[in-house]
Amino acid sequence: MEKIKAWAKNLKRQTFILYFAYKDNRVPWYAKVFIVCVISYAFSPIDLIPDFIPIIGYLDDVIIVPLGIMFTLKMIPKDVIANCEMKEKSIIKNGKPKNWVVGVLIILIWSMIIFWIMKEIYLFLNEEYFS
């Protein structure tokens, strides 16, 4: 279990490094495009293999995302990676910045979706019973 936790922590660390590398002007444009693709795939709800398929559904996230991060890090100059690692360590040590506006917006969107689903279920059930 400790090995999995260490692996996940390293993956999170590398994601921060990619974020800082994307903002660096020394990174080539094609690496920036690849960074956007890898991060977008990692956070996208759409996968090559849907997550509801047992075991195999999560396998693509466990293989594709780390491979994408590995290939992307190879495209970035070593001095940029070293600089980004220092920034990442500083952020982790000082605490991650929190964006409350985005957090509230996400909660609001999910609340609206849940409300809409509940309303549709309610209307469906009332239509079934009263028809």
C-alpha cells in the first residue's frame, strides 16, 4: 500500500512540474501541446476505456497518463525541469493556493446537475403513477 501511495504522490508531483513547465517560455511549442493533451486526458471524464468496466476501465488511467507524463518530461529541457521541480517543492512546502471561486463554481454546477436529475426523476415517477 505504501508503494501505491508513493507512486500517486510522485504522479501528483510530476503534474505540478508539467504545469510549471507549460508556463515556461523555454519549453518548445510541441511539448506544450503535449502537456495540454496529457493533462486534459488525465482530467477528462471521457476515457478510451470507460471506467465502469471492471479493472480494465481504470487500467488505461494507470498506464496512459503516466506514459504521457513520462514522454512529455523527456521533451522538456533538463534545466527547465530542475527549475520547475524547485517551484513544485516550494508550492508543496508552503501549501497549495486555493481558488475558492472555481471551487464554488464547480459545486454550483454539480448542484444544478443533481437538482435537474432529481426533478426529472420526480416528474417521471409522477407521470407513471398518474397516467
